[in-house]
Amino acid sequence: MENKNSRLGAYMFLIYTLIYTGFILTNILANKLMQTKLGSFNLAIVYGFGLIILAVLLASFYNHICSNSEKLTEEKWLDQFSIYYLRG
């Protein structure tokens, strides 16, 4: 199960890295675009806060998936234990 969790974490890291790279490249190559006003904020502020929110959401999702996979593993172990040792 750890291998699947590690793979999921790597995919999520790749997704975040690509989005963050877009943020950095936009700041470097098209900094006028980042000065575009969106209400009372500019695009750089909105994009930056979006990155922070995305990081929290990805971390929460990863924690939820990993916690449930451990519970599932424990339940399977308990079922196997009860089949082999308690039911005899």
C-alpha cells in the first residue's frame, strides 16, 4: 500500500510543480500580464493565493486517501485474522 501512496504523492507533486512552474514562467516572461487587475487584486496575488489553496487541498486529499488506505489494510488484516484463527 505504501507504494501506491508514494506514487499518488509523486503525481500530486508533479501536478503542483507544473502549475507553480506556470506561475514562475508567467512572472518572468509576461510580467505585464500579472499586473492585470482582477477586482481590487492583480493576477499575481490571485494566482499566488490559488497556489496556496491548491497546496492545502492536495495535502488534505492525500492525507484522506492515505488514512483510508491504512484503515482498509487493517480491516483486511482483521478479517484474515478472524478467518484463520478465530473460526478455526
